[in-house]
Amino acid sequence: MTEETTIRLSKRVAEMVPCSRREAELYIEGAYVRVDGVLVEEAGARVAAHQKVELAADAEPTEIPPVTIVMHKAAGAAPQAHLKEEARSAEAQKQRFLKRHFVNLTLALPMDDMASGLCVFTQDYRVARKLVQDADTVEQEIIVDVDGAIAEDGLKQLNQGSAKVSWQNEGRLRFAIKGPKPGQIRKMCLAVGLKVTAMKRIRLGRIAMSGLPVGEWRYLQGYERF
């Protein structure tokens, strides 16, 4: 029994339209192509001669702009665990989702897995440059739950360098700090007699987490800047 010959879907679309191979790839990655009624977004997919390939009536071979994803990471979870289509917030569901949005993402300013709060993934080199290469210039606002009795001059010690620290209540501190290194806040707290029990990042630069539910994500809008 011989295997059925297949060709790349992009080649099939290019011959069918007709158009260039690159335009065919854009049609596919833009979620405009169905194979036997099933949406296919991988340009490298292969199809057999008997399979039915359809192009949507409103299809446009336009370049897909890079996206930035703002996420509310749950404590104890890796941020990648929330990168799912079904984890889109109600706001994100108003925009057209493409599988391409999860390709070549950079995780900017990662947190400890045990921490919760604002995480950012981006395909945009401008955002990556701001949050990765220029990380020391971006202020992070982090709410820190602590146990223990603070040293007599502990708050003064915490307010050194780029850190601005204040009490939110008896067991909670607010850190506004630029470029914290992994584990730095825990070490700062230990140095003044406090044990960190939870951390939640609520702001990066000018972007706040606001009402984004835990475990969900949204797209950064064109007017928003870090």
C-alpha cells in the first residue's frame, strides 16, 4: 500500500488563488484557510490532492503585527501555563485571536514561580528592548506579605537605592523598585527580620494589572506604553 502524496498547504493555496508563496503563508497564518472544513493556521501543514481547501471571502494577505500579552500569573504556576486561547480575558476576546500570537514570544522581567501578578510576553522588539535591555529603568510595584517583627530601623534600611517601601497594613509592604534581581526582595526583608510569605506584582512601568482576573491574559493596546 503506497502513501498518498501530499504537498505544503502554502503551495496549494498559492496555486489556487493564485498568489505568491509568501501571500499564501499570510492567508494561512491569518486564519483564512480551511482544509476539509477545519481551520488550519500552520503554513507548513501538508494536504493531499483529494482534500478540499477553501479561502475565506474576506481574506487579506497582510503581515500580522507583533503582539504583547499582559497576564495575571497565579502563584505557584509557570507563566507559560496560562498561554492558552481559552485563558483570554473578556477584553481579549473582543480581538481576533491567531495561533501566530503565541509564536516567538519573549517573557520580559520574569518572576519567581511562587509569586503572582503581572507578567508580560511580547513579540515586539521595542517592548522587549524596554523591558529586557532597559530593565533597570522600569519601576515595578510589588505587594509583599511578610511575617515577623521588623528591625527598629528596618523600614529605613529597605528604603535604600532605587527602592521605595511603605507599609500597606500590619503584615504587608508595598515595594516600588527598579530592576530588582531574582530573590532580592526576599533578601532585603530577611535582613530586617521579616520573612516573605507572598509576593504579587501589580504594575510594570505605566501598565497596571487592574481588574485582570487570575490566570487570564489580554493584549496590550496600541495606546498603552510601559
